[in-house]
Amino acid sequence: VSAADPTIGVFDSGFGGLTVLRALIARAPQARYAFIGDTARLPYGSKSSRTIARYAAQSARFLVEEQGAEYLVIACNTASALALDAIKEAVPSSVSVIGVIEPGAEAAHRASKTRDVLVIGTDATVQSHAYTAACRARGLRVLEMACPLLVPLVEEGWNSHPVTTDVLRIYLDKLSKEASAQGLKPDTLVLGCTHYPLLRPLIEQIIPSEMKIIDSAESTADKLMFHLCHDLPAPRKPTPDDLFLRCFATDSVEKFERLGSRFLGRPTGKIELVDLGG
Ligand code: DGL
């Protein structure tokens, strides 16, 4: 990593966004990364848009003003759906801000043959209908469903727990029945929350095998690479030790250190506690 490498700030309400960071590191290991999980105020998914916008703007400013981020990846569907404009306003216009909704909808558009897609996410994401708007703009029919119990289960590390399987089965059965009742023939399921990729193995056991799963972490990372291609020097085959990554959390540092590596697919290193104020 050299001073010329771009700094990419990645933000989520918790650890879920580490799945996006993982996809980014796989594509651009030579960049400098700063990640913040606003664990003190998680979950965002049950809060109002005003509160989510205020919290998200504070994290965005921290990444830009204190960590020097030139790119911001909003690795949280809830904040992307409800606070993208507030985040853009909170940072200088020279900072590129990328959310996860548009890349997710774009990937669903590429994947679906029936043009009918299902989306699961937090209450706030679903109520915002951001996915419905983004999918409809691409000619897709969409059915969204909130699955509020999933984020706490993932944050608890219950990624393969029988209780989580039962909860998922209840949500996905309901979604599938509702889709049939509406005459939809969905062939694509969008994981509209950055915590859900951790549940992918369980989800794959429940849904029909021909159903495609969209993990917006992958499509978001691809989109950032498109923005970065001018700024990014060629990779110098970095070793894992060469990775420049600082991880911050607003609370639960110990839990973050314990569980974060599962999301990131590598050790997170030391998590630094940060106080973003009110
Ligand atoms: N990871 C966030 C998302 O993608 C949800 C977690 C929360 O509710 O704070 O929507």
C-alpha cells in the first residue's frame, strides 16, 4: 500500500457490511480501507428515516474527515435506501458515494428471466420501497418482504443455528405464497440486507434450486471498481499482511473482534472504538 493508493471508506450499522468489504478487498487488495460499524446504534432497520440519515451522515463524515476516505461505500441497504442523499450532502462533492440498492437491482435485472423478483430486507428498507422503485425502473415486477428477526440472529453469530433455519423457512414460505397469490413467477431472490449473505447456505437449502440469489455485496464491489479504474494503480500482488485496513466500531468491540472475521473471511485485526457523539 502506498500513499497514492485510494482510500475507501465502508460503512454499515453493524458487521454485515464486512461482506461488502470482503468483496472489495478481493477486487482491489491494494487500496486502503477504513470500515466503521455503528454497533452502538444498530439496528437501523427499525428506525425512522430521519434518525437513520442523522446516524449515517455522522459515520460518513468520520470516514471522510478523519480517515481520509475518497470513496464511500454505504454497505448497508437500510442507509442506502433512506439516507443516500443525506450522506452525499454531508461530505464534499469530490467524494464518490456508492450505495447497495442500485447495484443489487441491476444484478437482479441481469439474472431474472421471468422478470419477477423477490427482495428480503429490514423493515425500514422494505417500507422505503427503494428496491421496488429501482427494480420497476428496469422493467421488473417485485415483491418485497421485511425479515426483522434475521439481523439479530446474524449479529448473535447464529448463522447455522436450527432456530435461524426455522425463522428463515417461515419468512420464505410466506413470501413464496404471497408471490403465487399475486400471480408472480419469481426466479431471483435479492438479499436486500448486508447481513443476509451470511445466511446464504441456509437460504439455499430452503428455496428452489433454480432460484438465483443476488448478493448486492458482489455487484456493489463491481460498481466501485468501475469508478476506481482510473485511480487505481495496478495491483502489486499484495500479501494479506500488505492489506491496509482499519476497522472501527461505536460499541461492542469485543463481539466485533470475535465475529467480524466470519463476515470478512479473514481476521479483522484490532477493532478501534470510536465515539461519534449524539
Ligand atoms: N446491514 C443493514 C442492511 O443492510 C441492516 C442492519 C440494521 O438493521 O441495522 O440493511
